[in-house]
Amino acid sequence: RSAQEMKHMENISSLLQGSSPGDYQRPDPKSEREAVAAPGEQPWEMIMDKKHFKLWRRPIEGTHLYQYRVFGSYTDVTPRQFFNVQLDTEYRKKWDSLVIKLDVIERDLATGSEVIHWVTHFPYPMYSRDYVYVRRYSVDKENNLMVLVSRAVEHPSVPEDPEYVRVRTYESQMVIRPHKTFDENGFDYLLTYSDNPQTVFPRYCVSWMVSSGMPDFLEKLHTAALKAKKMEIEVRDYMSAKPIESGGSEGKASVAAAEHKSDGTCSPAQLEYA
């Protein structure tokens, strides 16, 4: 589904851009909302149009919340670098100053799925939030795609902590499409995201926080990928770390038991924006 949404956005982007940069003609807002939404979907509202990305939102039915979608491109890092930096939990602790805690709680050795506990600062005067979520990633070499999906779960090893506000509703999908190959500079990405931060603030305040915080996160992620590239910071290569094939003995391991036995490189694994 994530791959299909990416294809739809690529088609829309090419229609909006025209055959050359000079051909760009911005459609009227109603046409653009209807174009961005797949057939039968609720329309999206564009709230930010920058050089490297566009940001949309749409209400989630029956709630006071929005779902967000970012479509953007980078030309100065490779898809592999951008993908690996998102996944590397230990490296994120260095470049993301909002992280209080970020740990892999459990890993399924058969599928590569991981349960993550993430605690992050929220803007004053709000309490810090914590997320427990499962993530899985896939590299589809045949279709030249990388996908990373996450959603909130409960886990017995991570009970609620009165010091933080537990976020129980969270979903995120990142799709990366290389312009050429996984190891050459240039790619498009599509990030679709929603969560319920459980604030008492009005919807427009929460929308402002997300619509300003998400681009800021993506730029920090991009800068971290550039820094890892230029300084040759060791980041685990998740494209090469394939899940262990199991002939029926599906392994679930705590992090202590499942830590890197393979290449000796950095960290367990990490999440994307939430």
C-alpha cells in the first residue's frame, strides 16, 4: 500500500511540475486537493510548499486530529545513507537533541521487526511523551523502493511511567524511491504520519506543532545523513542486515540476546519521525 501511495504521488508530482521547471503551473487548491487524494479518499489540504518538500494534512474522521503527508526530494545523499540513519538508534541519540531515551526492546529474528521504546521532549509547558511501537522495514530491489513502517503497540517490558505521557495512537510510513540506485545521490520520499499526543491544547495548536516540527525533524535527519557521509561515521547498514531465515523456529529475542553478532558495526535500530 505504501508503494502504491508513492507511485500515486510521483504521478501527481510530474503532473504539477510539467516536463520542465519552467512549465510549473500551480493548480487551484480544490483541484490539487482532489489530485493528491487517491480515488475515494478524503481530500488533503496543502499547508506548506517549500523548495524540497510539500506538506499536506487531512482530518481523521471521528477525532480532533489530522493525518499528515510529506513528499520531498534530496539530491546530495544516497537512499542507503538516508535509510540507515533513520534506522540507527544509537546514532540518533547523538544528532536528535529531543531524544531522552531510545531503545530496542525486542527483535523478531525471523522478520526483522523491532519493538522500540522512545521518550522525547515536547515543547514547554508540556510533559515529555513516550512511545512504544513496532517497526518493520523492507528493501525492494526489484521495484527500487525502500519502506519503513511503524505503529504503536503495548509491550509488557515497558509499563507506563508517571513521568511521561504515553502516546497510544501512532502510525508512520516512509517510502524512499532512488532517482537511480540505492548508492547514488538522489531520491524522492513520501512520509505519511499520524499520532495522538494527548494534549489539552486546541487542534490548531497541535497542528502548528506538527507542521513545524516535522520539517525540522526531516532537515535534522538530512543533516545527520550528510554528516555521516562526509565524516564517514559508522552507521549500521540495514540493507545488508537481512532477517535470519528460520525453518519454523521463529526467534524472538530481547536486545541483550539479539545484539549484533554480524558485522560489529554500530547500534541496534531506530525509528523515524513521530
